[in-house]
Amino acid sequence: MRRLVSFTLRLFFVLLFVVPTYAQLPDFQVDATSITFSNPNPVEGEEITIWVEVKNVGEATPTMNEDLRVDLYEGERGTKPLQVLVNDIILDLKVGETDRVSIQWQPPAGKTEIYAYVNPSGEKHIQESDNTNNVTHAVITATPITFPQVTPEEIQEAIDRGVTWIESRQGKSSRTCLQCGVENQIILTCFNCNASLKGLAENFVPGSKWNFGEDPLQETALALQALLASGRTTTDYSVQKGVTFLLEQDWNTLDVYQYAVLIPVLVAIRNPEYKSNAQFAVNQLVKKQLPVKGNEFADPRDDGGWGYGLSADGAHMNMVIYALYAAKQWGLEIPEQTWERAEKWIRRNQTDTGGWLYNLVDNGSPWAIGVYGSMTATGLWALRACGVSTEDVQIQDGVDWLERHWSLTRNPGCNSWLYYYLLSLQRFCDIPPKVKTLAGRDWYDEICRMMVARQHPDGRWHGAESDFLATCFAVMTLSRALVGPTEPNIAVIPQTLRFSPPSPRVGEAVRLSATLTNNGTPIDETLKVKFFADDEEIETAEVFWTSALNETVVTVDWVPKQEGDTTVSVQVDFNDSDSSDNSDSTTLTVHPKSTSPTDTALVKPKEISEGVYQVGNVVLDTNKKEVVIPGEINIATGDTTIEFFACGLLGPSHESILMLNTEPLSIFVALGLLELKPGMNLEAQGDPRDPEGSNVQVWVEWKQGDKVVSKTARELVWNKFTKQPMEKTHWVFTGGRIRTNQLTSQLTHNIIAVHRDPDSI
């Protein structure tokens, strides 16, 4: 009996493995002709249709409960491209037949390779006889759009027209279905009978609230945010009516999103009578931060976020973090733990591409799959609202993602929410300390040019999700909306505490400097700033702050008495709205008195390829007779009088076009290694003698999108009297001066001067 049972079991397993070998299976095939476009020659941002045609060349038809899916990417899958949302599927593809999926898509500027992966692996993969014919790709090129330059007056006019349109829509808007007579919100298809509503006239009844059929409270709050950002006040009748409507609602039954959009309105109005309302709303957001307390079945990936029900998402995070940021400016109470948990949730939702997901729980969002623009901008902006520096690795990775996918005509990876995306970029850049250039671009100028050009004659902007929302977001972006502080907030900009010379010796004077900024309301006051070395006070400096001052550099001189590693720190002695950013510290090494004043680490060249060397972070190419120095544009406006074309990080930044991220000594040595001769004949400011030394040419290169822009230095210096660029001449390697065995440019960080400066290189 035992033998029989054993034999039967073995036979059963053998049959289980053998039977599928003879099963008939489908085989889904695509080739080079399978992908087609509704418009093969689009302009960037134009919505087109992509069709992917699939043929079943196998021997079986999928069952009715098997969905044949197609994944679409803007590039080969292994390169971590953007994924395109595909809502369409193919059902019941019979043997020998062909069917296709239809996808809406907005192309970026230039060439894009669209890759289609049919029947991708996963839970819904259909077993087929051959997987090698499931991938194809096609190339499409979109013509770039160049938007015309705009003036400040044109920008303000666009804001005013947008505000007028928003005010004109204060009331109830709807469409009546001609087929069934049901009143719908402003949508394209009747929710009752699915008849088309496209082109039907809108019904409009004026009222105190904005009501497009979605949520009057949210819509009214967003409209008021836009109006208040543009400069409207509670003396305006439309604002009065809207605020009254909000205050009359039952605030005990609101959801997360509603509390989040209410708070910035009250903070912007700053009526002390509303402060308790705002604090109540903040308390509800703190309480509703996920997970629900005591929930043993909560997903840990939701911890720290907010959302609908029990699942967190980036859309809620965007609005909530703005509400909390605004509340903080008004001095409302927010537990530190709320910020800390929110920051952790934000950080978890970034992928190795540098982009952000909607959340980690769902497979994409209702509008996109994988990472996309508005969620990446949300992640970046939310981290900054939590107090994270722009030097943070995750923020840098996110900015790199923006640079790779830069677009003003589409929300990268998504077919909607363009203006919501641009608003999030604006918030990321405008939260103090402000980001002047984003991904190497003058972001505000580019956004303004696009928005002014795309505004409709009646004042609105069109958005795939809603013209009303698109217009509110556009007005806020152009107005640079960011609910401001109610008190001064003097901060030390992170990583600006610097010292020179870079390798000081015992008994040698060291200059310490730090950059301060006011992230709050203006003040007129003399401040005390203390510098320390290993907790021992070096000196207290005075800073004369005025209401016109946004940023300044404070310096002190210090003579170290002991060798070894020393922690130097700076502390602003000022009781302001946020003391967490009042200090900074760094470590330096003090060398023995007998050490040479020349920093050997700075001047020792390192060969990185044949004929190419690195000195510090300066690269010199002996083959090209060229020196490459890293830096960034510091002054981009045309109303600043300059004395320097370039200075170092410790130099006179308020009068220099460029800031070079290197030590002057490295530049001096690199030029010397190219056998250039320093003249060193200037002795005083404005020395009447002609500068002596080797002649050099200076030009600047930077990335703008996929292009590299190159300009000579003279083209970037403008003579306001002649209204021409600086005259065409050569630059002179004067080399600065040597004082007390030190290169003076190393102390001053003066590098390239447009006047006769004896300390510039």
C-alpha cells in the first residue's frame, strides 16, 4: 500500500510538469511599424495620440479575464526614462488578429525615442510562447518653442487680467446635459449618461463662493490665495465675500486638504481675530498626520504623510507643507516632530533617478506612473519648507532631475497639472534663501515669458485639469506667492562660514567671514554677531541692518595660538522668529608656526590625463593652454555697478558678476604652470601705471538645457554710458601682490577686476 501511494504521488507531479509543454499559447508581436503618432511633427508640449499596434501570432487567444498591457517609456527602460501613463488595454486578442492601445502624450522639445514593452512582467503578465518580439521603439522630434521677452509691466498686466477673470467667476458654474437634462460641473462628459458636454455653454450664477462643482470650500480658498498673492486685500468686495463664506463653514468636519488650503488664506490676511481659527486648523493637520494612532495595520511607508483616508500622497503633502510653512510665519504652534516625520516621508519618496513619486504604496497616481515633474517639484519644495539646505544631496539630485527633463510646456511625465508644477518650482526657488537660477536657468524669466504668451484674451490660462485651477496657480506663480513671515528672522546661510588663508599657521592672522540673510520682515537695528574658536569667544562684531538690506557678509580677524584641528563657529545674538538657523560652524587645521605659508595641498598639481592637471579644483590643460575654473553667476541684473568680473567665495560678492568656487592661490599656480608671467607692478587702488603681465583671454560657459552657451567676459560687462559691452581688449595676469610672504588675493579673494586693483590676479 505504501508503494502504491508513493508511486501515485510521483506520477501526479510528473503529469503536472509535462502537460503545459503541449499547451497552445498566444504570442504577442510588435515590430518597427507598430508605433504611430497622430501628428509625427508636433511642437513641444502639444498633446498628441500614440498608437501601439499588437498582433497575436501565436496559437491561442488570451482568456477574457487576461488584460494585455503595454508599458510605454520616453527611452530604453534601462536608462531610467520617464514612463508614460497607459490607461488603455487590449482584450480578447484572437489568433491572427491585430489590435492597438491609444495613449495621450505631450512631447518634450527635440528628439524622443518612444519604447513600447508589450505584455510586461508582473502579476498581470500573460504566458506566451515567445517574449523576444515584445519590444519596439520609434523616434519623434518635437519643434522647440521660443517665447518672446516680457517686461515687468507685461507681467503685471497678465496678473491683473488673471485676477479679473478669477473675480468674474465668483459664483456657481455648471453645464446642463442636452441629452438627460442633468446639471454637471465644468467637465466634458455627463456623469449621468456619458453624453459629451464639450462646447456647451456654461451656466453661471454669481455668489459669494467659487463653485465649479468639485468642492466650493477648496475652490474658494484657492481663489482667495491667488487674489491675496496678487495684492488684493480684505477691502476688496470679492475677498470679503469669499472670506465670509469660509468662516461660516463647519470647521469640525473638514478633511486634510480643506484645512490645508484654508490656513494660507488666514495667514495672508493676518487679522488677529482669525489666529485661533488658523491654530485650530493646524492642530487638525497635526492630528491627521498618518498613521492613525494605534493602527496596527498601518503601512509604514505612509508614516509622516497626509492623504485621503489612510494612504499618504504627494498632492496632500504639497498643500499641507505650504499650510504649515505659512502657519510658522505667523508664529503658530507646530510640534517639531510633525516637521521631522514629514521630512522623512518626503525623503523616502525620492527614487534613484532623482525624481519623486506620488507615494510608495500605489502604482503611480491618477495622472501619471512613476516619477514626474509636479511630484519632484513638490519633494524639492517640501524639503526646503522643512528647513533642508539646497546643498542637501537629495535636493541636488532632484535639481539634476529637473535639468534633465526641463520643460515649460508640459509637466514632465504627466499630461496635466502644468501650472501646479510651475507653482511648486516657484515655491522651491523663493523660499529664503532664494534660488536665483534653477538648473542653470533664469527660471522666473522663462516662466513669465511662457505664461504671458499662453494667457487667453479673457485673462484665463487653460489647464487639462481645469482652467480655474490653472489660472489660480498661474497668478500665484507670476506674483511669486509665498506667505511671508510676520517677524524678522536673521539667519546664517549654511556653509558660508569661511576662513582665509586656507591653511593658517599659529600666530598668523586669519579672516573669518559668514553670510547673513534676513528671511523675515524688515528691521532697522544694530545686531551682535559672535565668533568662537572651540567655544572660546574670538570677537563680537556689529552688523548695521536696515530695512533695505537682505543679505550681508560679516568678518572678523583672529590669530590662532595653538596648532591642531579647531572648530570655529558663528552665532547671531538676536531673538527672532526662528533660532534654529542663527549659527553655523566649520573645522580648520592650524599648522605650526614653522610651516611654509604656501599650502602644498593647494599648489601640488595632480595629473588626471595626458597634459591635463588639477590644482585644487582648477583644471589646466597644457595642450590647449587653458585653465577651467568652476563657479556660478552671482549678479544677473543690469542695474548693478560692478568692480569685479569674478571674485572668490570670500570676496566682494555685492559687486562681482561671478563667484568662483576655488582658492585664488590655485588659479595663480595654474596660470604659472602654463608659463604665464605675473607682472605684480600695481601697488595701490587706481594705480596710474599700466598693468603688466601676460595677456589672457577670459570666457564663460554654462549649460542651458541641452546646449552649452559660451560668451567672452567682455560681452557680459555692460557700459551704461555707451550702452555697449565693454571695449574689446585683453585681460592682464597681474598676479596681485605679495605681503608678509602671502599672496594678497588669497586674503581678499579678489580675482578678476574691471579696475586697477593691486590685489586681483
